[in-house]
Amino acid sequence: MSTSTSHSPSLAPDRAAAPVRTAVPRHYGRYIYLAINTAILVFLLAPIAVVVVFALNPTPFIQFPPVGVSLRWFEKFFASRDFMQALGFSLEVAVLTTVSATVLGASAALALARGNLPGTRLIVATMLSPLMLPAILTGLALFQTYVLLDVGRPTWGLVAGHTLVTLPYVVRTTLAVLHNFDTRLEEAAQNLGASPLRTFFEVTLPLIKPGVLAGAIFAFIVSFDQFPVSLFLVSPGNETLPVTLFNYLKFDLDGTIGAASVVSIVLAFVVVIGLDRTVGLRSYVKL
Amino acid sequence: MSASIEIAGVSKVYDGGVRAVDAVAMDIRQGEFFSLLGPSGCGKTTTLRMIAGFEIPSAGAIRVDGADITHVPAHKRDMGMVFQNYALFPHRTVAENVAFGLRMRGLDKASIATKVKAALAMVELSGLEDRRPTQLSGGQQQRVALARAIVIAPRVLLCDEPLGALDKKLRQQMQFELKQLQKKLGLTLVFVTHDQEEALAMSDRIAVMNGGRVEQVGTPAEIYNQPTTRFVADFIGDTNIFRGERTTTSAGGPALDVGKGLILALPASIETQGTGVLSVALRPEKIRLSPADGTAASARGVVENTNFLGGAVLYRITLGGGHRVLVQQPNAGTDRLFVPGNGVTLDWTPADLVVLKD
Amino acid sequence: MMKALGSSRLNRRRFLTASASLGIGTIAAPYVARADDPTLRITGWGGKWGEVMKAEIGPAFESEFKCKLQTDSAFPYLPKLQASSRSAPIYDVLHTNSNEQWAAAEMGLVEPKIDPKLVPNLADVYPYAISDKIVGVSIFTSAIGLGMRTDKGYSGVTSWKELWDAKYNGVRGGYVIPVNSLGQAFLMMCGTLFGKGQLDLDAAYAALEKLKPIKIVDFTGAMEKMLLSGEVGLCVIHDSGIYRYDGQNQPTDFVSPSEGVLSLEQVLTITPGSKMKELANAYVNYMLRPEVQKRLAETVWYSPANRKVKLDPKYDAKLLTTPEKVSKLIQVDWKWYNERKDEIDQRVNRIFRA
């Protein structure tokens, strides 16, 4: 407190003088800054633009420039029972995965940050290890495990596989907020009469929510777009959208793929916006 | 209703054998402003946290109004606490922060509102109910923390260096206000600080801690005037400490030979026939300074350094034998000021020497 | 699952499985068939083939044989089969291309031959369908030849060798050989065209080297689209990949080269560990029935293996439906190829990466 007040007067003139002194280079700097950012945006958005063009172009193959605008691929996509089933199934799996990964991941992160467990670093490394392993191997290993256990390829098995690869995101983002968490806030709550459980819901959870939520969004998107893990774990008649798209691709490479991609992008976007609106992601991100 | 606290032989040993608190025993009376004073790492905060229930003692017991609460969980202890850096809930408004403890006690909305309003009025924060803690100044946050702790009418108010983050002016004002509030509410208040001036100014009694142990418990005057240990004498205020062999004066009274030709007459209360090594403390303001030609003299020396403090002047003086002594005199005017190089005589009464335990 | 609970075949094991699934609530899986259920687990293509199988041919089989057909149309079949237990394989009947069948047979995952006594329709198939180049039985074949644009003035293409003509530089199409059967078959053809025969790899590599510049794709479907969009003018392709656009007035045509066409067989095999052997043989036999063959052939433009199939004139004119036409088929020695696949992959990767 006292140090900051004594330092700020000496800093203030520096800040005020800065724009004047650096006026010329800053002018260039701004253009370079804008150019770099534009380049990054173009790089990020170009594939999406290509997909959208592909989806709207009426010819059954990628053609540039596009010959027109048509919704025929969207019609085909929405009229296809296979695609609709796959879309529904993907959403179901993504929601279940998000719930399980978030609950397990956030609990694990809390235990790791607070539990005073022996070998915490080893446990964290283990938790994050699915990210290191090629997901296709995770899928194959799970598939073999299920075969050995003779449980077939149930939906919960697929959700478990997705949970495995999404858990690291939740653990990581939750650990990050817990790292900066002032445990005295919890002590303050307990001192004021809140039981440990009450403390968790009144203080801990609201404060780690940004991290948990960020992890949950990652989990949803990673699960919804998951291909390698699903490849082995989907069962006949219950295929996720990415797997269905991949199989479709082998026989038909038309705009339906583009339409499906556009729908996926929009859905992912809707989920993020929805979470933002309902649980107020935005207000917490500022914290 | 405020309570008394009895800390009976409490120790805290952490994993790895660090003994943070070592057999601490003290009684905190009802309605008393009691400070735990000591340098960082002395165990004062750990002791406070054991009272609050955030740490479980490794040995000993803590009793509140005679009831053993050693293993009662923190949320059932009914104690208010003001944390260092306040620990205000950042996701809640000022009013919600203050209301938190009342909500946990299941009060109805109307009485919560009334009590919150009263508490905020008491700390002069009316009108800031809907602000977030981050939108407040340090002093305001401190008041919110205080309001949040006292609104639940705790049996004991615990304060962990609550004023440490404030600048000096504000700290002094808050010291005054906290003291007023404590008196007005008749609160039993346990106050942790490393600032001896703060402790002396505010406390009814002080426990000086060092290395996990209690060195001395007493009123500010007792702690200052009759420090019982070398650590307390050294830690509280400036002091001159002499260490030497027991001997007798030419008159046959008890004395201490501190070497380099200096023999200090000890207070008459000390038995004459004693041997061994002893330390004594002599506060700088207990020494009277006069020009070198003065008659009455306990010792003679030369001013080495003059430190003008405003209301007083602090001199560093080298005695004839080589001992260095701090002397503080009231500011009696420019013409009575000694400057480095001046020869001076020093004079004190043996009764002002305080015998210390090592 | 509810159906399973209601059925009279409810046994203890199944009941336990069902209850366990129910206990998990909404995460409960659709009931996965077990070996002792009358469920035949097969693989099958998606696309048009999958549609007709799902809508007509599959249900007809199910009602005739009082069983359930569970079709996995999600690739990759072979690794899944490989990962499952030999004694309880996840498929009873494996339907895939010949090269993959050979790989499966080498690993002992499928039975090398189908017993003609158990599959009577085997007596009616063309010799190629059960030749020594085939594991199990080929129920259909496509002809790999050349696909060309008809609107670019490329007239009179009759030979494979014309693909090497410099006028196709920039519009020549081929495949990523390590991952595409057509590409692999074509490599063997190169040996025949420019060397001592299919097995003359050195001649093939030299020929491939001279084929550059060439546009290569991994999926056959992608080649169809490139031909349709005009990105490619002359390419290696299978006849069904051209004929399926019949009636759409596309400026593309299939060329059956004078040196012969390569066969791209649709092969069925039975897994040795299958607990549904009887049903599996019945399925293979069923797929070779003239009416089933006709329906599928006319849906996806595959040439039927059964000699007795009479296709409608439109199809009969283009597909390999007579012994003479069938004699033009060149079969690839996949066993030989698979044994050298790694070495070939490395070599062609080097050729096309450069």
C-alpha cells in the first residue's frame, strides 16, 4: 500500500510522456500490429470460409469461384436420418462427457490443490497424460479393454473415452484458478459459520467457476468434434457425427460434408454463447 | 456475550518437526484487548489460528469460558476474525459480505438487513452497500472486514495484523477506532501484530512471543518498564543492555562488573551476596545527560552521534571504557543540545536498571 | 434393450446385462448383441450401398432367417477385428476389399475359403470370384480402368499407356498408393505394362516416376469429384465411380483399356471364431442370390459375381456380365503385394514426395 503510493507519483509523468516521445514509431507499430492481427484472423477463419462456400455451392464438388448459392446440401443433411441420428448422438455424448469431465476434473483439481496428497505432481502428470498419448491409441486401448471385459461398445464406454481425453482440460483450467485462490477466503467463510460444504458452494465454487466453466467448454467442444477416440468406440447404429462424416467421405464427397461442418460450428458457437448467457462466463472472465 | 479464553500448554508441531508454537499458556480475560506481539515466525499467528480453529494444536487445550473447544471445528466457534488483507469475498457486494455470517446463522432477511445497516453505520460505510470490495480503498475494505466480523456479535474478535496494509496515518486512525469499538462493545479481542508501538498503544495486556514461546505477559507499562527477558527488553523500544559478573560496590551494595572499567550499581532490591553472570537493561530516557563538568556522574563519555527526533533527542555516546550507550533526552531547546564531540556525564538511578533473565 | 427384456429368450446373463445398463440410467447403451443371440454381425459400406442394405436387403434377410443383422459401417474394420478376441470376434462376416481380406487371412482373422457345401450359390459364380487370388468369395467386382472428360477433345483413349502422354500433364489423376486399393492395383498394372509382369516392381517404379506431374488423392470419392469438376482430365478410376453419375449428363466416361481392367473385388469372409457360422454362411449365400445381386448391382454399378444374374439392358451394357467381358479382368496378387507393402510404401512415398 505505502509502497504503491510512494511509487505512483514518479511513474505517472512517465506514462503521460510516453505517447509524445514515441509518437512516430507508434504510428508504424499500430499498422504492423493491425497487419499481424489481420493475418492471424484470416489464417484462423479461412478454413471456415472455405467450408461455408463449399456448403452453399450447388455443385457436388468443390469449385472456385462458386457457381451459386443453394441450400441443397443443408436440405440433404437435415433430411438424412443417419446424419440426424449422428448429430443427436454426438450432442448426447458431448453433454454427458461435459458433465462427467467437469465434475470429475474439478473435484480432482480441488483434491490435488488442497488435499495435501503424496505424489501430487505425479498424479497431475498422470491426469494430463491422455493429452500426450495419440488419441487413436486411447480409443484402441479402451476398445480392447471393453472387448476383454465383454461389455460390447456401450454409450457409457464412449462417454468414458471422451471423458478421459477431456478431463485434462478441466483439471488444467481448474488448477490454474486454484493456484491463485486465496484460501483465507474459505477460512473467512468458516469463521463466519459456514460448514465446509456450505463454504464450497458459497465461496470456493463461485470463485473457481471461470476455470471450471472454461474447462467445461473445452470438454464439450473436444467431445463434440472428437474423432480418433470415437473411431473404435462407436457401435453400429450409434455413430457420432465426426465418424459418420468420415465414413460418408469415403463414398460421397459433396457439399453435405460442408453443411454438416457449418452446423457443427454453429452448434459449438451456440453452446459457448449459451453458457455465457446462462452462467455468466463474461462477468467472471474479468475477475 | 464476550468470553474469556484459556490457552493451556498449547503446542503446534508441523510435519517435518517444525515446532511453531511451544507450550504456550496464557489467560485472556473477558472484554480484554489482548495482543500477541513478536517478530515474524514467532508463532503468534499460529496461536491465533488455533484459537480460530484453522489449526489443531498438537498438544494442550484451548478453553472458552471454561469449555474445551480444542477440537471444535472453526465454523462452530462463534468467533469473528479480521484477516490480514481482509479476505473479503470478491464475488459479493459490501452488504453481502457483511450479511454472510448472519445468513449462515439462518436469520431472516429483515433482521439481516437491519443488522447489516447498523454494522455499516458503525464503521461509517453507509451508502457503499452495493459496491464490490475491489472498488473500495484499503481503509474502507478494512472497515468492511471489521463490520463483517462484529455483526455476528462474536464471543471473541480475532485480528491478524489487520492494520498492516494501511499507511501510517490511516493506521493510527484505525487503531483509535478499533480500540473505541472494542471498548464500546466490551469485546474480548485478540490482536496479532509485529508492531510494538501498535501493541503498546492499544492493548490492555500483551503477550510477547519469540521462537514459539511466550516471553512475557503483562500490561504495556509492565512490558516496557519491567521486561523480564533480554528478548523483551530488546524487542520493545530502544534499550541499553549490559552483561557482566556480579560484584559489590565500594559501599558494599550489589553491583555488576560489565568490563572495560565500568561497574554498575544494582537496585537495592537485589541481594548483595550474589555471584554469577547477569544482564541488565537501562532505557535510554532513564539516563540524564549533563555537560562534562557536571558533578553527579554514573559514567562519563563523548557524544558520537546526535539524532534529533523533534520532541526528543537521541544520543549515541561512547563511554570512557568503550561501551556504547543510547541516551534519550526531552528536547529542552537548541542551546541545551549536545553535538558530536561534546564530553558529557551520564547519570541514572540504580533502581532504573532492570535485571533480565537470559 | 426393452425388446430384449420382453423377449422370451431372456436368460440370466442377458438379464444382468440389461439391469446393469438400466442402472446406469440415461447413459445406458443400446443393447449390444452377444454371441448367443441370433444376431449376425457384419461390416458393410455406407453410401448408396448402405441405404439399400438398410432399407431392403438387410430387413429381408432378417425376416427370412429370423435374426438381427448388425452392420458396422464405421471404418476401420480390420484393426477392430484384430483388437477383438479370436474366439469371440466382433464380426461374423467381414465385407471389405480383397487386399484387406488378404491381410486378415494372413493374420488368421478370417477363414481363407468358403465351403461350397454350405454356400450352394458358390457353384454359380464366375471363376475369378473364388480364384486363388481371392480369400473367401468375391460377391461383386468393379473394373479399374481410366476415367476421362469427354468435353476436352481427348478422343480415342484405348490404352493404359496414354496416361503417360504429356498432353495430360496437369490434368492427370492418381492415388496415394499406401492408402488406396486403386493406387495399389494400378502399381501392379504398371509392372505388366512396362515390365515383365505384375511383379516387376522396378519397372513399375520407373513408370510411376514418369507419370509426374500427377494429382494424387487418398479417397476414391475425391477423384470422382475432381473429374466432375474438370480439375482432372484423365485418371485411374473404377467403373462404378463413373457410372454412378449415369443420367446426370456429366461430361465423363469410363475407358476400359485394351490391356485389360483391374478388378476391385467386394469380398466376404467368415471369421473362424464366429458363433454364428450357420447364419454367416446363409448370409454369404443370400448375398450371392441372383435377385439380391441384381438389386445391388443396379444400385451401385458393381458387376455381380453370379453368372445367372440378368441385369436390365442399361446395366448389362456396361457391367461385366458375360464370360467374355469377365475375362478382361486382371486380378492382383494381394498376398504377394501385402508381403512387400512396407517396402513399396516407402518407395512410392519417395517417388511422389520428390
